[in-house]
Amino acid sequence: MDLLAHLEAYVATAEEAGFSRAADRLGIAQPLLSRRIKTLEEYFGGPLFDRTRRQIVITELGVLLLPYARDVLDRAQRLRQVARSAQRSRVRVVGVPADCAPAALARAIRAGAEQGITLGMRELPPLERESGLADGSLAYALVRTAPERAAFRAPAGLASAPEPDAAGSRAGRRGVHLEELRPRRGRTADRTAPTPSLLLLTEDQVPSYEDRLTRAAARAGLPEGRIRPAGPTATALAETLAGRALLLCSEPFARQHGVRWTPLADPSLHRGYDVGAAQGRGGPQGVPDWLATPLMSAVGALPRRRGGPGPDIHGEDSAARLAARG
């Protein structure tokens, strides 16, 4: 028995004092309404209406149960309203790297609001973003992939202490090769000076990327053990500013923290990104452009497809744009 439908028939009949008017009010046939009243009377174990008179009259049992029936229907109606409201305003969680540009994420949130969608940004490591898409805890996520296969490529570069006569957030004029990081020979100062470590943020602690970087460092002749995890971001930045380390990061991250940044010349060492959607979220056209564009801007990424739509990269340095295109 559909209890709510049967209670609606009961309340409408009581309020309209007639089966025909109640059936018209509910938009159903009178025989169906009568059957529902009959079924409900069997359920409650007594008549709800006295049908022996010319006009039906509600019985004492009907009077007793009427306020409770109205309360059940009222609560069910409020429950449906809450459910509809929750569906309209539900938060869709987006998994993003911890080193995204906040202004670009704010643009994504604003774009979502214009679409009637509330977005919640959650900073997660790369592997957790992938698992979040798989288990449905994330609606969308920036997914790391090899730059040669990715839809977008974000230039990776080395952050160092800013020079006194240069703006700290400006990118270098040309890309840096790993060979240039080898210890120099021939001068005592160079031999005795400590060799800066190359620090990897959590975003770059992806097995496939670490293996690629380690192989490239070996080919470049860098000492073994030169590359290590960065640890807490504040500590990594302190080591970088003190000149004890070089921090591998994106250009937006370097700009945000006021350090000098130079892109890596090898495009195979850049970050590759796709915007992934949980199953059933992307729709037939995949991830919407209004979301993909600011997310790509947040990590300083550019589309690999020549002539394709790209993110809003106004203000990004030309060296970063050229490096991203390899």
C-alpha cells in the first residue's frame, strides 16, 4: 500500500465531504479514491466515513486520526522540499593540487555559481584525487598524467631566492637544463660551496614523474640523492630563500610566494594534466569549459592542442608560455 497516496485520499475526502469532489481535487477517478479509502479503513480496523447518510460524514475514528494524517502528509511534503532544495544546491567537490593559484580557484567557484552549482575545492595529493574520482567522493579533479599524453601541460620550473635587483616572481628569460645544475669545477669557492638539493612538492611525488625526473637527472650527471621530498611547504620555501635548495614548482606557486622561477627546458619534465569527472558527472560533452578553463589557469597550464581553447593565462610570463608549448 502507498500509505501517502491513501492518506491523501482520506484527508481530501474529509475536507471536501464527498468522494467526487475529493477525486477531482486529487485528479484521480472516483472508484480509485473509494478503493483507497476502503483499503485504509481495513488497515486501521474501522470505518473512517459513515456512508449510510445522504452526505458522507466522518466517523469518530476518522476525526481522531485526521490530524495525525495531516501531520504525516505535511512532513512528507517538507521532506520532498528539502530533498529538492538539496539537489539544487548540493556541493560538488573538486580535487585540486595544494599549489594552485587561489584567484583562479575563486574564478572557478564564481563560474559554478553562475551555473547554479556550488563548488567546493579540496586540496589533495595526486593519487588521492584519482581515488576520489573512482569512489565518487569527488565530482571533478585535476588528474596528473604524462605531459605528452595530457590535454594540458603546466610548465615545471625551479624556484630560487630572488636576486636583489630583480622582481622575485618574474620567470627567467630562458629554460634551465638539468646539466646546468651540476657542481662547477675549477674554482675553490665552487668546490667548497654546498650543492643545493632539488626539492619535490607533494604534487610532484608521483612514482611515474619521480622515475622520469630521476632518469633525466642521471643522464645530466647530477649527483645521486640530489632530489628529495620537500616536506612542509614553509620549510621548503625557507630552504629555497636561504639558497640551500631549489624547489621544483609551478610558475603560479612561485609568483604567489615571491621567489624567482625559471622553467625547465625539457618539456618531458613538465606537468601533464587532465580534468577528470566522476562517472555520470561529466555528461556527454565531458567536463564543462567553464570549469576546466580556470582550473587549468590555477596550475599555470596551457592546452597542448594547437589552436584549441585554453585557460585564462593573462599575466603569465612569456617564458612559461613558451616552455609549456615545448
